Amino acid sequence: MIIKKTLGLLLCGWVASVSAADQPPPFTFPRGTPEQEGVSSSAILDFVESANRTIDSLHSFMLVRHGQVVAEAWWSPYSAETRHSMFSLSKSFTSTAVGLAVTEGKLSLDDEVLKFFPDDAPSKPSDNLKAMRVRDLLIMSSGQLGAEVSRFSFDSPEPLTREFLAMPVEHKPGTFFFYNTPGSYMLSAIVQKATGLTVLDYLTPRLFQPLGIEHPTWDMSPQGICLGGYGLSIRTEDIARFGELYLHKGNWQGKQLLPAAWVAAATTRQTSNGSNPKSDWEQGYCYQFWRCRHGFYRGDGAFGQFCIVMPDQDAVVAITSGTKDLAGVMNLVWDKLLPGMQPGHLPANPDADKKLKDTLAGLIISVAQGSGSAVSEAQFLGRTYSFPTNAQKLDSIALESNGPMVLTVHSHGSEYRVPCGNGEWAKGRLSYSTLIDQPVAASGAWLDDGAYAAKICFCQTPFVLSVKFKFSGDQLICESAFNVDYHGAPNDAKLTGQKQ
């Protein structure tokens, strides 16, 4: 109650300045050695090496302590310059847009949701739907049952706001926690209704430009609304900058971009989501942020996208991944990094620092492995194989080898030539299923059974596609699987192509 009163008082007197003239000069995080900022190089090395052994796989990692980047790493083919899809970490940015809109008097957390969408409301809205407020969406307590929310489709031909409001609201809003993405979409739609701008456009002068987050992208619905709960793509350092803003209670390089009272409310437990003291999913939910063990909080996204804020340690951890084991990633942060953080400076350890830097510089996602020979399969190279209509939108493929293997793929009406590095990643582009015209990196190797194995990394996403090509007479059999369950394409797929 005190937090809510304080938030209201401070927001009334706080005015956001968004003119281009007020934007600070481009910012670059200063870099420091771990020991200078009270972090053990050996602890960071243990974290990275443990991740390599147990997590498949991290894509990037950045540790900021006392405002200094003390460790940063990208597993090739990922890189510092590459944007990565955030999935549900996007929700924390949508929450920030709500906070800014509240601050500017564009909306209130106590506004009823129906107020913004009178044309999309059911003819006879239930009492629970009429009672649903912006605050209820923020804390994942809008009142719909899980089964109803699970049937919500972002591919619906109907306006998504109308689809959301048509769902039965079985529980009194504010009383039933159910984590979901449609509610976050509604927050994005509400910000757009209240401000006249998409969340992306609204945040650009207020958040992205001041933080130096360049060229963010955000997927949109057919109605031109940012998806809110997912769809944002930014760089690893951008995640760290966002975390630093929240760590410093909305202050960025001396300018208050967000009211401190909003940051406090947005990262404080607002609703219960369980009671297991050992689970990072049962420490309470905030305004599109999660509470963690050890007094930390985070934004997180599917397949291991993390912005972890550690207030007592004055630290932020930014991670991107392509893994099913989100708990395993966080456990490594608690078990390996956290014990290595000390209050003051640590003695210089040049040997450990050098070993850490050498390790971080050589990280790579495992490439395709094989020890076979192409000699016996040479007769199949250069042939084009056509496929019947399929969910992958793959029309035809040819394998050609004049040195490195090249996959010539016809998909979505376009031709793509994808080079496959031998023991390394080679860059190209590809469309596959709903991953349209994406930058990729590929590697390949011949197997002992005469098949060819390729790994294709869609390197702005968590997704890595493993494909095995088997030759049989006039047929090419393609067996494929993603590293994680990608909802846009069937996993463990098998296609049979016929020689043209």
C-alpha cells in the first residue's frame, strides 16, 4: 500500500522529457577486469565451462558489475552486433511502456480494459470482464482459465483484442495468477490506444535512444500492434543496458528516464505464484518481471533469454540462449557467479584473467560432426530433388560440392545458396517454415553411412536446425529436428524428395 501511494505521489510530479535535443551522447559501457570490480575471474571461467558442459547452449553472456563490463562472450556464430529474439523478455519492455504512459498521464493502472476497446467488446460482457483493469494484465491475473488462454491464436483472422475479450473470465480479476502472452499483447494494444503510437515507436525516444539501443525491431500483429509479450529483437549489450536502468532505479547517466517509484513497484512482488522456496518461478510476480531467489529479479524469455538484476551485488547479468533448461542457466548464475562476487576489490590475478579472456574469445556452438567420405555419394551431388507440399515450405534442394558443400534451397518462392563450413560456421540466408529470409550460419559433415549432416543456425534466434540427408536411388530423404520446440514448424520432420 505504501509503495502504491508513493508511486502515485511521485508520478504526479514527474515529467518525461523526450525531445531529441535532450538525448545524451552515444554511450558505451566501460570495460574493466573482474578482480577490479570484486569478481573472481576463476568463478566466471567456471560458469562458462560449466555452461558448455551442461547447457545446450548459451549464445551470449555479459556481466556488468559497478557499471563496468567485466566479462562478455558470444558463442560463434553469434556476435556482439547481432540482434537476438527476446521472446518473453519483451514483456518487461512492454511493462516499461505502460509505466511511461502512466507517468505521462496517458492511462492509469486502474483503468478498465474495456474502456480502450468498446468496439471489440462482447455484446453482453460479464461482470468479471467489466472489472478487468490494466493492473490485472500487468500481474498476469486477468482471470481467464488456462485452457481458454491456451486456445488463443495469434494467427486469428479476427482482431486479436476482440479474440482476447471474447474469452470467458472465470475468476475475479486480480485473484488468479496465470502466466500468459495474450494479456501482454493487450498491454501493448492499450499503450497504442492511449498514446497513438506502437510500443516500439513510443519507447524509441523515451527508452531506446537514451540507452543507445540501436535498430530494435518488434514483430507486429495484422492489426499493426506490437506483439507485446514477444517479438522484440535487440543485442546482448542492450539487455544489459536495460538491466542497468532498472538497477539504478530508472536513472541513466544522471537522467531519470523512469520514476524510481515505478521501478520499485514494477519489480516488487505484486502477486503470489507459488510457495516453493527452491523454485525461481515461485518467488512472486511483478509487473511483467519475475522475482528470483536471493532477492534478485529478472525479465526472461523462452529458450533462455535473461536480464537478471542483482541489487545487493550492484550487478546485471545478460544472457541469450537456445536451451530447454532455463532453470539450469539460472542455477549456474547462483552457484558459479554469485559466490565469486565480493564487496571490495580482489587482488589482481593476471593468469586467471588471461585464461578467462582466451576462453571467452574461442567459444563456439558445436558444428556438425562426421568422419565419412563423399566419394561414394558423388553421383548424387548436383541433382535437384523436389518435395511435395510440406509445412517447412521447402520446394526443392540440391547438394553441390566444389570445395565447401553448398545447399541450393528453393523455399517460399526464392532460391537460397547456403554454404556449409567444414568444421566451422559459414554465413548465408534461408527461409524455412515461418522463419522467413533469415541470416543463417551452417556447417556440415559426411557420416559413415554415406549421409550428409548439416547444422543450420538461424543466428538472430535461438533456433538451430539439424538435418540429415540420405540418398536412396532417385530419392533424397531429409530428416530434420530443431534444438528446441519451435512452434512454427514440426519437430523431428521427415521429407522425401524426388529427383527432377
